[in-house]
Amino acid sequence: MKRLKVTLFSRYSRLGPSTRLRSLQYLGELERRGIDVEVQELFPDSYLEDLYGGRPQAAKYTAWRYYGQRIAELMRRREHDLAWVEGELFPYLPYGLEAMLSRHARPYVVDYDDALFHKYDLSPSPVIRRVLGRKIDRVMARSACVIAGNPYLAARAERAKAGRVEIIPTVVDEQRYPPVSHENRAQPVIGWIGSPATEHYALDIRDVLLEACAGGAARLVLVGARPEVAARFEGVAVDVLPWSEATEAALIADMDIGIMPLRDGPWERGKCGYKIIQYMACGLPVVASPVGVNADIVRHGENGFLAADDDDWRRALRQLIDSPELRARQGQAGRRRVEDHYSLASQAPRLADVLRTAEAG
């Protein structure tokens, strides 16, 4: 079997979660399977540091420079067998320009782990909706294969008349997440992991979390939220901790119950449930909103609970806080689910096969 040469046109480097999880974490496994990947990122870490560090205007001012660098990379004569594109080559450029430049990146597969198309077709700007509303559909249609992180994204690709669509969920490297148990802990930890951009989901169930933790019944840990969010949970034990790739697995391993509240909207239906998978990998039971792929990952009553409203959240958290045995049983079931379907080991062979067959046509 010949070695396959692939150029990955990613949006970010390792600091970008979508890039890290959907492509970069697979590179070692792909190399062992005869697939060599050269990474060409669009935005470096400095761009994300400006974007999320309170300097969004600085990030915008430098973005066009990175576009120029990508154009130069595309114009280089390449000998790759296949291009692997994260979402699109040039965010917010019209499809005509992207198509002209993408002639240097064919054949290509394109990967989606969120509803990127809704940034355009549901934009509040009528200009963006008119100029870019169908851009991602056209990118999908001209690809050799669309790799979708969940059925919602796959359905969009099928409506766009993509020639081939494969669902590969977002996964964890299960070796980084050893399962844990804190059965004798007097004060269980309810944990959430995310970013300042998603902390509003945790705040949506603030009153429920305050009730669950009242009187010291449980402690709340929020990883990746802004420090000032702690003031919204006055009166209960709460820690707001910074996120880093190096510490995230250990921080989750110190939790007892993982939560993923979501609103039921088009953008949320495109999410890939990564928080849930991280919790389950550590052997935690989960409570999650039954939105999008969450309802596929969580088997209600077996590896966690699906909570559609505040009363559901109260009941689920109370059961898990009160019963170490239930936490352990559901956590073990969640870990098995990750190993079988949401792990690097289970999905790397599928991804390798998709890349090889896409190149072969």
C-alpha cells in the first residue's frame, strides 16, 4: 500500500479546540497507517490569544495577513494526493474567490464539527446572508467527501448534494483520561468545562446549581469561565479555574458529575457533545440537555441523565449527589461507551479509510 500524502488546511494550531480534536490528535495514528500529513494552519496561536484575550480588534487587523500567507501556500506547487480542509479555506470570502483558489487544493475532503454554515445563513447581516448564505453548501458539494461530526451536520451536507458524507464523531484520546472514582467523597463536585464564549449555558441553570449545592451538599467547579462568574454563585462553594490543554484531564478527573446544559437552537444542534465525552472518559456520570447529538451520546438512566427543564435538572443532580453507587455505575457505563465509539482508538481506522478512499475517488 502506497503512502498517502495529505495537506491539512486547518483553521488553527493546537490552541484551537476544533483543529486539535478533529485533525491534529489523529496525526500520529494516521502516520502509523501510511498517511503523512503536512499541516498548513490559517491562524497562529497569537491570533487566538488576541481574540480570546480581550483584543478582538487586534486579531481582526492581522487576519488579512494570514489570508495572504494561505494564498501563497495554495499557489505553491504541491505533490499531495489529497487536501484536508477544516470547514473552508477562507472565512468570510465569497465562494467564487474560494473556488478559484481551491483549484490548487484538489481533490479535497472537508470536515465540520459545528454548524459553521449558520454563521452565514443565519447572520443578522442581510449582506452576509445574501453573499455567503450558501457558500458552505457549495464547498460541501464540490468535495470528494464531507466528514461530519454528527447527524445534524451530515444532513446539511446531504441537502447540499455532497457526493459522499461520513459521520466521524469528535473523540478523546482515552489514554489521557484515566477513569476515576470518588465514592467516599463527602461533598461531590459538579463540574462544567467550556470557555467564556459558552459560559452562558452554565448560567442558564444557575438557580438549579445553587439549589443543588446549597448547605454544602455539593461543590461547583467551572473550568474555562471568566473569574468574575464566581460572583454569580454567591453563597455556595464554587471554584472558577482556568483551562489549559495540559490540565483539563486532571481537572475533570477531580469532578464527580459532569454537566452540559444547552439551549435548543440551530447552532447548538450542530455541536458534537465533546464535554460529555470528556466527562465519560473519566468515568463520570453526566447530566445534559437533550439537544442535538447529546441525545445520542447520553443513554438516559444508563450513563447519565437527559434534562429538558429545570425540574429534570433538579431530579438528576439530586439522585447523583445522594448516591455514590449510582455515580459509579453510570460512570463505568459512560467510560465503556467512550472506548467503544468516542475514542481515538475506535475512530482512527475509520478516518484513515475515509482519507484513502476519498483520494482513490
